[in-house]
Amino acid sequence: MTYNVSPVGFIHSCFKEKFAIPRQPHLAPAARGVLELVAPFDQGDAVQGLEQVSHVWLLFLFHQALEKKPRLKVRPPRLGGNKSMGVFATRATHRPNGIGQSVVKLERVEAARLWISGIDLLDGTPVLDIKPYVPYADIIGTASNSIASAAPEPVPVQWAPPALHQARDHAMRLQEPLVELIEQCLAQDPRPAYQVPTAEREYGAQFWDVDVRWHYPRLGLIRVLEVIPAKQ
């Protein structure tokens, strides 16, 4: 038996590519976006009362990771990308139906838009449903997960002085907390865990409309090298 689903909206996100997106929501509180609702949910009635809610669950599609053949086992990044586990024991993007879920902070509600933060969603992500976060039901004090019992230890992030100046200038132009966004995302160490980068190797990712370049002067330390306009 098959079912058809249609998006209720699409995400406009600070993340323009998959690399460097935090692997869970709320690891980067400065990560912001807008959920643009589509007809018939863009008239205001569908979000009436949502202004009383601080957080919402978003059910969405991993639209750039959809696969025809289901995977029974995956290699989660949390385990270094080298150890296989059953897909249902992980939150890997390679899912049987490509469905993900994230709890995000609701900053502002408009008739056809939800302004959200703490996101881990790629720009253009189709959202299938929105559900209010209910603390008394969603918080389980006795819950445990020995695979991921705590957030990863953040990696210190340093700035080359010109890069910090560039980031601050772009932050003022964008009216977004760009410096904090870069620091919070890079502190999660987005490189594949199995890579041991040399000091000369540079990495890059796009946030909003700027390209960020960084390297590892030594293992366990990130240094931001430049923040420049992204190539169109």
C-alpha cells in the first residue's frame, strides 16, 4: 500500500548546502530560517493559536537524499562514519521514506510564514507537517540513549582577524547573527570523522550568501580563514 503526501510549505534557510549543517537541531541557536506556507495553508487560519507556542515539531523530507532502494543499515556520523547500525536506531538522512523531524524554536508567526531558529534544515526543504511542542508529553525525564547520551564536545573556533572583520560586515548587511552562526556550526566539527586533516587542507561551506573557509591548524582546533561573498 502506498500513500501520497504533499508539502505544506518550504524552508528558506541560512544553510545553502548540506555540508556544515548541525547534525541535530538546537546545536546552533543562531541558525535561522523562514517556513513559507503554501496554499491552502497560507491564509492564516491554519496557524491560528500557534503564537501561544514556543517550539514546534517539523516533519520534512530529506529532499536531496531520497533513494529508491531502502537501506537497512547506515553509518551514522556520530559513530565516526565507519560503524554500521540499523537505520531505525539512527537519525541518519538515508531513511526508508526520506522523512526527518526537528524541533525548532518559533520566533514569529505570520499568516503565511513561520520564523524559526535553532534549525538543521537545508534551504528548500519541503515540510510535510507542523505540530506544536508539548512539554509535559514530549519531555521524558527517564529517557536514555547510550548511542548519543550527550551533545558532542564542541571544537574551539578561532578567527583570523580579517575573517572576523569580514563576518561582522556581512552580519550587519544581512541583519543576522552570522559570527555566532559560523562559530556554532563549525564547533560541531562538520568534517567526516574518519578524516585527519593536515593544517594546509581547507574546508568551505556557504551560510546565507557568503562562503566561509577554515582549516585545522592542529587537530581539535578550527581557524576561520575568510568570509567572502558566495559565487553566483
